[in-house]
Amino acid sequence: DAKTTQPTSMDCAEGRAANLPCNHSTISGNEYVYWYRQIHSQGPQYIIHGLKNNETNEMASLIITEDRKSSTLILPHATLRDTAVYYCIGLEGSNYKLTFGKGTLLTVNP
Amino acid sequence: SAVISQKPSRDICQRGTSLTIQCQVDSQVTMMFWYRQQPGQSLTLIATANQGSEATYESGFVIDKFPISRPNLTFSTLTVSNMSPEDSSIYLCSVDGWLAGGFAYNEQFFGPGTRLTVL
């Protein structure tokens, strides 16, 4: 699975959009980009995943560059409850084993 | 989706003893996974437990230390054997392939974790 690189930490003001970047320059053609988050003292939570096209669900939007070497997770209106560690993971479609890196600690400030 | 519970939620154990952690899912799932999260660290996969087959362990983890059972499609246990302080971690189970009209994949759901402290 592709190695991913994320900033260690980011801050965002409440109500503003949070844009979390992820670099995955070695991603292969059949690897999906997954995003999970872990709120303090809880188990990780699935957010979204995509292969080539941009994806949107009730939680977030995922923008994948055309060359698929990077992506951005967008939380459109961040709230204090979105403060968490966000993990970007590259995963082949036939592989269900998640490899968690260090992730990005997003702090949403009032 | 799936609701996952773990027992116990936390425990303090003496070195040399063993602890069995239970993971219960409210619906049938094909795959269950066990992770460890050491203090201040990210999650590391211990093993994959599919019903009807032996658990598959990741590099660095062995069955004698972390025996796993998967007796049916809704339940699994992880035992941490002959514990030492280095085993102090949060242990999490997760599931994929949940039954919702058919088995759906690609979204793992995690339990709340079991916080283990070994003295």
C-alpha cells in the first residue's frame, strides 16, 4: 500500500472549512485513498474514500488530483467536535488491512 | 452500519497474567480485526480474524502471545498472554463486510477500545 505524508498538525476556526492535505505520490492505480479520524479516547471513524473522482458524503468532501499523487479532505463547516487526528490511508481494493500513519491533529478553535 | 462493543472497557493487570478482551457486533460481519494503540502512538494491526479459519497475524505478533477466537459472525476474543508493562495499550477491534441486505465492504467500523494497564 502507498506511503502517505500528512502535516503533523493544523488549526481551523470554528465554522470555517478545514482542508487537510495528504501526499501519496507512490500510489498505484488500484489503490483507494481512505480517510479516517480518531477523536480523543475513541475508536477511529470512517469518513470517506475515493479512487479517481472527487467524492462527497454527509461528513466531508474528498478532492483527488488528476495525477492521484495527492488529495485533500474538506470539512466544509468545522465544529469543535471535529477536533481529532485525521488519517489518510492508501489501500488496494482487495486488501482490507488498514495501515495507520501518524495522521494530522486538527484542532478546531472557537 | 455496525455497532461494536468491547469488554472490558479498561483493566489493570499484574505482569505474568492474561486478559481476554471480547468484541461483540450487533450484526453479522465477515471480517474482524484487532489493533493495538500504544500510548501516544498510532494504531498497529495485530491480526485478522475471519470466521471458520485461523487468525492471520501481522509481523511482530504471534499466536502464543495474542491468541484469537472467532466462533461466529458476531463475536471475537483477543487474549493478551503473560503480560508485561510493555503490553499496556489500547486494544481495538474493527469489522468490515457487514450484512445490510448483502455484505458491504470498504468501511471499517471500530469498537471503543479496551484500555489495558499492566503493572
